[in-house]
Amino acid sequence: MQPRRNYLWCSSDKYLRLSPVSWDQVCKAKTFGGLGLHDISDWNKAMTTKYVWDVAHRGDNRWVRWIHGHYLKNISWWHITHARLIAVGA
């Protein structure tokens, strides 16, 4: 496994060159010739959007209740400012 990983990601002195496979190709579905990995940048955007949605709509989970109790303190997500977040230590 290690030699294959080193070859793909060029993570060894033995494989000092450009990667033979582009990230776009790696992230394609297996049925389209890729490895089926998620693009980490797209995944990060999706998860951040999900968390903002949960906070804005008061999703029913412990993390959202903590954010509202600790940072927002009964202020709507849509009315919070960057200065307010800095003031409370976010």
C-alpha cells in the first residue's frame, strides 16, 4: 500500500516528480475512472454550509444549543456581526 500511495501522492524522495494523476481525476466517481474520493475543498464548503444552516434554523443538537447559548445569546444568526463574534471570543 505504501509504495502505491507514494507513487500517487509523490510523498517519497524516490518519487520526486509531478503527480501522474490530477486531483480532478482522483475525485471522479469510480464508474467514471476516478478513485471516488471527495474533493476536500467542496466537502469543507458543504459542511460549513450545513452548520450555518443548523445554527440559523436552530437545529436540535447539542452543538447548536451551545453556540446559541455561548455566542449568540438570543441574537438571530442573520443579525450577528463579525465585531460581535470577536467581542465574545469566537
